[in-house]
Amino acid sequence: MDPVYAYAWHMVVPVEPPAMRSVVQMSDTAERLSGTFVADPTHSTFQFSVKHMGIGIFRGTFDSVDVTTTLGESIGRLHGSARVESISIKNPIAFREHIVNGADFFDARNHPEITFSSSDVRLGDGASLSMSGNLTIKGVTKPFRAAGSHSAVIQDLVGQTRTAVQLTATIDRRDWGLTWQAQLSNGGDALGNRVDLSAYVELIRQP
């Protein structure tokens, strides 16, 4: 079949027919996802959210996070860490101190990092992605699963190979020793025990 031509900015660019184009893109993505990638921290977001006072949702982020992942055609490994002190809670100072260093919260003086390690990162059908491994908070390590999606592989403006992943998971904070709680006058919890985690990570392939 003759190529179909598209016009853009007065340039004639050959474009494969749809059937051929989908095959090329799928094969190319599988091939170029292989290798070692590291997170671009400027264009990555790591967020947690938890119910507050029974009525609202409190959201926070960690700004200092490292992620390295090694991917094959359908399975790979990932290791990540977050500095507790980079949490987005800044004020009031006493509140931040309790969250960062309190024994019933992160206790960062003794456990400065949160880490996650997985040797079971799976690329599923389409753009799906899942992983299972170990999550360590406050020195407590427990099994952990997350799921989401990955993007196509692209070349950025300076020729680096990039992809992106989006992952979500839910944990019970008490399982990792984050046990602070207070009761409201109506008998409800001041702070939810279920914590939703979200990661939006741009990854750059290493030479």
C-alpha cells in the first residue's frame, strides 16, 4: 500500500497506514523500554492523601525522591527512596516537627528514608503496569503492591529517551507504625488510617 501523506507546516511527511503504524509503535515501545531508567525529580510527583477530621482530605508530597528501574520486555526491577524531611508540610513548625520526628509518626531521626524495592515489575497488556515488593517505613518492612500504567517511549528535546509511569496504592498506616490517633467529639477518628499513595514519575534511560 502506498504511504499516506499528511501536510503540516507546508512540509510533506510520510505516515504509515494505521495498521502498519500500530505494529511499528508496539514493537518499538517494547524494545526501547528495555534498559535502566532513573527518575527525573523535577518532573515527578509523589503524593499521599488521608482523611482529616472525618470531613476533608489532606494531601502532601515528598520532594526528594530517587527511583531507579531496570526493565525488560515484560518484567523488571525497581528501587525507590524518599527523604522524610522533604515532606511538603512546612508550618506550623511544631506540627511539622511532630509529623517528621514524632515517634507515632515518621520518627525521621531514627528512620530518615522511606524505601520501596521490587523485583516483580510487570508490563501488561496495552499500557498497564503492576508491581509487588517491599515497602519500608520507620524500619518496618511489609509486602506492598501498586498498579497503574506506563506511557509510550519518546525522545526529548535533547535526545534523551524518556518514558513515564503512573502508580497508585492504598495502605493502612498503622501497619508501618504510624499510630497517632485522637477521637472527635462525635466518636470518629481525627485522622484516617487508610492512606492513598500516588506516584507520577518521568524516567530517563541511562547510557
